[in-house]
Amino acid sequence: MLHFTQRKDKYVFLTTEDANEPSKLPIPEEIDRPENFVKGFVDENGSLNWECACRGSMVASRCGVEMRDFFQCIHDNMDNEEKADACLEKFHEVKLCMDKYPEHYKGPEEEESEAVDKGTADKSQKTS
């Protein structure tokens, strides 16, 4: 395992063997946060926490309204055995919106293809 610190960040690189073992790194019990900081998907009142970093870029995107409606539907139907059916229309609205902005919502294959194309372009610029 290799450790190095650069300014405020600490980087840890794991070998395959290290990654297959339980972590030995200490985890701080609590991190200094503002008083009104809410962590997790749901706040103490049971409402969705829209500021959670786990959804940040999704709900603040071009299709953020549709995504918020979809997440709210899932949340509201957590106890419903038919939640997939209950939220299918909301999911479809998200998909239609994403289809309108393909440059902002690329699939994994497209991102990988772009990375390969960029790497090829970088190499050809260096040799020119």
C-alpha cells in the first residue's frame, strides 16, 4: 500500500491483495460540519435530503425536475411492493428528458469511446 499527502488531501493506492483484505485505515468518528448539515439520503423528518452529495449533480442538471419527481416517487412508495410500477411513468419522463440532451447524458460506452478518441488525439498532437 502506498500513501502520500499533497496539501490537504491524502492519497492511498492499493494493490490487488490490499483491496481484497478488510481496511486497516482509521475512520474518524465525526467530521467537523456546519450545525445544520444533514447527512444521508433522508433527513430526521423522513424527507428526502436534496443536498446529499449522492444526488447532487443529478437533481441540479438539465433534467433535475424530472429526476427529483422520480426520486420523490421512489421515496413515497418505499413500502409499496409495486413501487417499480408506481414510478414507471416518472422514470419514463426522466428518460425522455435525457434523450433531449444527449450531449449531457452520455452512456458508459460513449464516455469510454470519447476517452479512447481523446487519448488517440493527444498522441497524434505530440507526434506532430
